[in-house]
Amino acid sequence: MTAWRLDRIPSWCLPLVVGLVLVAVPWFGTDPLWVRQLTLIAIYTMLVAGLNITFGYAGMLSLGQVAMFALGAYTTGILMIRGWSMLSSLVVAVVAAGVVGFVTGLPGLRLGGWGLGMTSFFLVLLIPDITQIFTEQTGGLYGLTAIPAATIGGRVLDKNEFYAVCIIAMVIVLALLRNLMLSSFGNSLRVLRRSPVLATSLGLNTNAIKAKAFVISSLPAGLGGGLVVCLDHFIAPTSFTLTLGVLIIAASVLGGSESIYGAFFGVAVIRLGTWQVTAFDKYSLVAYGLFLVVGGVFFSRGIAGLAEQQLLRWRPTRSQPTIAAQTREQAEPIPVTEVQPIPGSHLEVRGLTKHFQGNQALNEVSITAVPGQVTSLVGANGSGKTTLLNLISGLYRPTAGDVTLAGERLSGSAPHLVARRGVARTFQTPVLPDGMTVLEAVASARYANDAVSIAATVLRLPAHRRAERSRAEAARQALRLVGCEDLADQDAAGLALGTRRRVEVARALAADPHLILLDEAASGLDEGEVEELASVIRRIADAGATVLLVEHNFKMVCSVSDRIYVLESGRLLAEGAPDEIQRNAAVAESYLGQLPDADEMGATANAHE
Amino acid sequence: MLTLWLGICTGCVYVLVATGFNMVFVASGTFNFAQPQFLVLGTFLAYATVFSFGLSPWVALPFGLLVGAAIGVAEERLVIRPVRSKGINAELVTMVGWSVAMQGVMLLIWKENPLAVKGLAPDDVFTLLGVRVTAAQLVLVGVTLVLAVGLHLWSHLTMLGIASLATSEDREVAMLRGINVPRLGIGAFALAGGLLCAMGPIAGPTTFAVYSFGDTVVLYAFLAMAIGGFGHNIGAIIGGLGLGIFQAEISLHWGDKWISVLTFALLLSVLLLRPQGLFGERNERVV
């Protein structure tokens, strides 16, 4: 009963109530020192929430927030000294943070991991030097002093009113970011974090997504910087240090980096926990350092992760996969009449050649795949099968030759553009992002095609809801086709291998593809799972799709294919219908390593691996 | 000429740290963010050996080697290995944490004021090519070059070195070839930590012992390594010395406040235009 009632309360009610209670705190006669602490917590929360977008969701450690915090502070301070009002200065500070966040994020488009981390650390280190270069505006090493009091509409705010302003700003920022992260955009970031290759193969423009993430994560930092100036009325260049950077990472890890509300709790625990310890300054570096070590090693999901576990008991929707679902025998196949037609396109590969620094991975290969048929590529390891798939999906640029789909040239386009032209694929090792349900993972295939503006997403406008519904509908249909509809609400990353492969096929189908590439779809599956998968593949082709399958399991390939191409050392060795290939002596010798023998034909061909 | 020489001396510090980075990077594929803190710790130990314990500065060599190796092993076991499977982000967080914690401990023990370190060489001053050169600087430059070149030869001529190179190419294949990859990794952490910590009495007279020294050195040595190509010690020498000279010239002609800004510009151009560095190679395979 309790669970049912909790579900009926809209999720935005809790933050609203917490926000209202927080706003009211000073009027209960609270100590002014406490009010100041809470004001600072609100400001830092915005900073950490911004960090969580790049660091937690997109998986890019960038300390740009500290630099944007400084920028917001200086912009607001300089403008207010020149007589601007607080609100207009803050608006300029936020815009400036967005612009600079975009510019400083540009290197991050090409860098990942340490390259990005180090450039952003460097950016923080530059702050004092930049203020010195612009001493006239920023006061150089002495900082800015005598910044006017915070006002709204010409009325000077007292400490308690300013506190209320900060809390309201924090609640609004958190609410907007929460809406943004619980959407196709947030899920795109998760996909990107899991695998940039997966993101591009779903048609997502990784550069655009990263740039948006950098800009969005800069905005709250700029706002926070502006507010902290209005609180203190002065700026010292020494307040923006790597230690501040370490503090916000620690707060992010403690609160749970992949969460929005977690930022508040992380900051609150760190600030309140260290505030009363008078000697803390001395030990602060050691404490933050150990904090990151312990937090990084033991609880990767922070307070928010713990809270979510508790919530799961109340709301069973996002449950872990049950044992029954993982090991179930056979999904009941749906009647063929229910399958919607999947209009495939004609794939033509002509004279495709790829050299890697002199190593000829693929040499003058020409193949065709037609709608309604399964076309297979077989060959030993290193014969160039996956290279061919990667060339078709645009991950590699061909040395010579070209690829056309429905008469239009694909080769030369960026991989995400190839994907948007209707090329969907699966991977040798299935790639399903963490923290997403099966339904969301499958629906992510449609993000590129029915994109919704960020404004519509954040404000939850009808366009956003419409797109969500149509994606979910398409995803359910694709899941039904592969017989996994009952798994829609389970955690995608926790599925068994065979199921993961079928979910990947569903994801490929959800994009309404004109060409489906399946890369070693059956490897690692047991016999039953292989049969299941083969019937799914057959059903897809019968619905009209163009399927190109790369596979080692010769028996399965023969059972499911209409046409087979055999590769050897980057060259085409043979092509034909399954029975022709089975009788081909050259294939038997090179690929199967034996003369054709009816009894042994069924043995998988990759035994020598 | 004097600027050039000062640049080379600063550059040597970057080369030292960069070879430490390389050692760990080659053997375990990890960028050890805390590496510069080992050198800083070494300078404090060298200070303590002479001024707190009243011993000869030579004692600081084995002392630093042991302490540095022990901390290196602890780092690998406590903060690297447990998060190996969790991806680079977890590693980034724990390693930054370890670095900050080391820095915090040094701040607690030795406070924030820079301390002068007594080195191995006497306080002699020579004039070479019209430049006043201290014996300590000569020792620093000499030891750095010998160490970096020696490590380069070691990694290309000995079995263990070649095994490390193989591991950096492909961990799994190296394991299949019978290389004890985990032990190699921990060995590299110990060796890099120990060697850098033992450099305290050699670099200390030039750098002084300052707890915050690592903040900038980590970035500059990273740049030196990026210029040379990750994992390449001859590249690190060129990158480190080049960067030291670059910064000394900026300081002379434009003023200190431009050093970090222009170095940042250099870092960006290297990472964006030639991310594989001078000697590195690029990989194209993605799936």
C-alpha cells in the first residue's frame, strides 16, 4: 500500500518542500553563522551540480568549474562596482561563463581522460596569473574590494533575504538540471561515457554533446561565483585554487557523481563536517585526499546511490534482473503477421581497400547486400571482416573503393552521419550503458532522429513528452520483435550475454534502419541461444530488412544466410549460396582447415582460435 | 647564456618527473598523477637528513630510495589496483586523492615555508662559457641525463625493459606471453617512487623543499612527457629541457606572469596538433 501511495506523489514535490523549509530557516531565529554556512552550501551545491554533469554523467574529469566560478565572481564584481544591479550582473556572469565554458571546452572535444583533466587543472592554476595580467580591472594580487551590497529592484537585501535568494536559485538550478539529466540528453551522456564509438554508431554527434555538456555545466558555476561575491563583497584571487577543485570533486564523489540532488548532500556533509573542527585547515589537504581515495575505492555511487537503493525497496519499477528472467529458456516467438515491415536498402561495396601503415587489412573487396536477405561474411580471425564493417559504418576511412547505400555514397561521411543515413550495428562485445533500463537503452537509438531542444527538455514541454512516448513505443516494438519485451524495465547492464545480444539487435532495429550490421552476433552463446538469435535474424530479414552478418559459427551462418562471402587475408575468397560455399574446396581448405565432410560440417569453424 | 643554463636546470626537474611518469606508464599503462610528490618528498627527506638528523646528505639517497619505493608500492596496492576494473575515471579520482594526501602530510610535518636543502656537491661556483654555474646544478644536470638515457637503454636492451614495453603495447597479450604483468606494475611504481624520492638531495638545492611544488611540476612534467611522446625517455629529455628553456626565455623577455599562460598555450597546441608527441605512434583501431 505504501509503495502505491508514494508513486502517486509527483517527484518534484520533495525538493520543493525541502526548498521551502530551507528558505524559512533564518526566520526561526537561527544563528547568523549558520545562515552564512547554509548560503555557502547553496552556492557550492550549484558548483558541484555543474561538475556532476561533465564528471558524473559524461565521465570527463574537468575542473573547469573552478575557473568558471572565478570568472562569474570577477564579472559580477567588476560590473557591480561600475554601478550595475545585482541581477543584471549575474545574468552577464552566467552568459560569460557559458561562452568561456564553450571555448575552454573545445580542447576537451579531442582530449579525453588525463589530457582533459590536466588542461583543466592548468586552467585553474592560470587564474592568479590572468588576474595579474589584467590588474587594472581585477585588482591583481590584492583582489577586488568594496563591492556594493546585493540588491533586488534597488532594495538592499539583508543577510537572511540574500540567503533566501541563494536557496531559491539553488532549487531552480537543481530542478532544471534534474529535468535535463532525466531525459534523452542525460542518457546520451551516459552512452557517450560508456563508449564514444557506441554513441556515434547511434547517430549521436559526440562533439556537439560534449560541447553542450561543457557549456551547461559552466552556467551554474558562473552563477555561484556571482553569488559568492554578493555575499562577501570582496574577491581574492587566492580563493580559486586547486584545493577548491579537490573540495568540489570530493563533494561530488561523496554525494554521488551521477546524481543531481547528491551534490547538495555532498557539499553539506563536507562543509558542516569540517566547519566545527577548528584545526581543520591544517588537516584539510590530508582529509580531502583520503576522502577521494576512500570514496573512489569503496563507494562509487555516493550518498545518492545509497538513497536510491533504499528507494528501490519502495518503488520496484527499476528492479534488478530476476534470476528467472536471466535464465529463462525460450521467449515465445510472436506471429510473423505482427511484424511491421522494415524497409531495407541495397548495399553496394566496390573495390574497398584499407591499409594500416602498410598492413593490408582489406584488398579490393566487393560485396552486395539486398533487402529481405541475410548476407554473411565469414573468414578466419584477421581476415578483415570487422575492418569491412568498420569501413561501412564510417569508423575507418577507406584507402580506396567506396560504399553506397540505396545508390548514395556512404564512405567519407563521419560515422554519426552514416548512422543517421540508416546504418545500425551491434558489437562483438555487446555495449549497453550502465544506469539505464533496457527500454531506455533501446530507445537511445532514436535520440539522433527525433532530437528535442534543450529548452523543451528542461521545461518538460509537450514536444519532449511526445518524443519520449514515440521513442518508448518504437523501443517496445523492437523488443517485442526479439522476444525481450518483458525485460523492458530491467537494468540493461546487468543482463546475461545472450539477452544482451538480443537487446543490442533490438536497439539496432529501433532506429528504423535501412541496413543492419551484426558483428559476431553469436559468439559466446550456447546452442539454444544461437538458435533463438538465428530465428530473430531470419524474422528481421523476412520483414524486409537488409542484414549483413559477420559470424564464426559456420552452422548458424549456413542456416540463416541467403548469400555468403568468404574472406581470407583481406581478399574475397568465395561467394555464393550456403550450399555452394559448403561444397567449395578452397573454402574448406583455407577456412575450415579440412576437406568437406558431411558429418563435420556442423562443427564451428573457430576451433583453432 | 645564463637564461639558457637556468632553463636547462629547471628543465631537468621536469625530465626527472617525466621519466618517473614514463616508467609507470610503460609498465602499467597508468599516468601516476602523484609522481611529482615523490620528488617533493625526497627534497624534504634530504632536508631532514642533514638538518634534523645531522647526517651526511649522502644518507638521503638510500633513505629516499627506500621510503619512495615503499610509498610507491602502497599507492599501487591501495589506490590503483582496487579501481583497475572501474575505468579511468575512478583511477583519476583516487590518484588525485593520493597526491593531495601526500601533499597534506608534507604540509603538516614541514609547514608552508620553503626550506633550503643541502645537496651532495660542495658549494663551489665555476664559470663555464661565461656563465656562473654551481656544482649542485652540474650534479643535477649530469644525474638527470645519465638517469634518463640509462632508463631508455635499459627499457630497450634488457628483458625486463622489453617486457615493460610489451605490456604497454597490450596488457593481455603480454600476460599470455608469460609476463607477470601485475608484478611488473608494482615494480614500476616502486622503482619510479624510489628513484624520484632519492633525487631529493640532487634536485633539492635547485628547487628548495616546498610542499606546493608538485602543483605546477605535475603539469609541466606532463607537458614534457606529451611533447616527447608518452613512454619515451629520450623524448622526455627533449621535451623537459625544451620546456625549461622556453619558460626561462619567457621569464626574461616578458615577465613571470606570462610563464603559465604561454605554457598552457603550448600544452594545448601539443595535445591538439600532435597528441602522440615527437616519438609516439597513433592507433587507429577502435572496435
